[in-house]
Amino acid sequence: MLIATLIMACAAVVLSFLAYKRGSGAHVEGFRSAGGMMLQIVPLLFFAFIVAGMARVLLPEEMLSRWIGQRSGLRGIFLGSIAGGLCPGGPYVSMPIAAGLLKAGAGIGTMVAFMTAWSLWAVARLPMEVGILGWKFTLVRLATTVLFPPLAGLLAMIFFRGALGGG
């Protein structure tokens, strides 16, 4: 995480410098734009971290292990797929939840299925997709991606079972 933060910090400094050198207040407009995005995203991020933390401490370890842990098998993968597809919001919501569940003992297959379903199925995004691209396209896209989250979870479970220190 430190390396990613350092890379992002360097990029921010370099881009800010370039905007400043461009003149005409481009750097000020860039900071205003960043501030507006922060006002929208920080509250969402704050509450997503609370949800992730509460899931970690409120869900009994035994229950987590049985339903979504390393040994939950296909049941965990299907639950992860469904939960990922239903998870609202963007990466600021889904990734903290996935991270919290991983730290609480969720299996890698389950969380790969969760993140894959979140990115491919995104039930909360469907109304916009239907409105812009139409029902036919949306149904074709869903039909052609329906197997990917469980398949990705199964492959992760088979090939990377111990990758995160779990059993």
C-alpha cells in the first residue's frame, strides 16, 4: 500500500507542477475539481470502511468460515458472486467490503467471485445500462457474463488457495 501511495503522490506532484507551468490557473481549477470529487467520495468511503469493519467484528468467525471461508467451496463462491452483483456503489464501496471480509477470513475464491460479479453484473448499474444501451444489449451482456464470476472464483480457489495465508 505504501508503494501505491508513493506512486500516486509523485503523479499528483508532477501533474500539479505541469498544470502550474501551463499558467492561466489550470492548477487551481485542478485542485477545485479534486476538492469537489473528495466531497462526493470521502463520505461514501468513510461509511464503506465502517461497514467493512463492522462486518469483520460482528459476523462470528465460525459463521464466516462456514459460509464464505476457504473451506466453503462452491457455496462460498456462489454467495460471493451474488453479493458482488448486488453490492451497490463503485470501488469505494466494494473494495473496502472485500478487504474487510478477507481480513475476517473469507476465502480467496469467494472474494474473487465477489469482485468479478461486482464488476460484471452490478445490479445497481442495470437501470442506467438499460436506459442508455437498451434491454436487448443488457440481456446479451448479462447472458454472456453469467458464468464468469463463479468460474473466476473456482479457479482462484483451486490455484491460489493459500495465496493469502489461509488454509
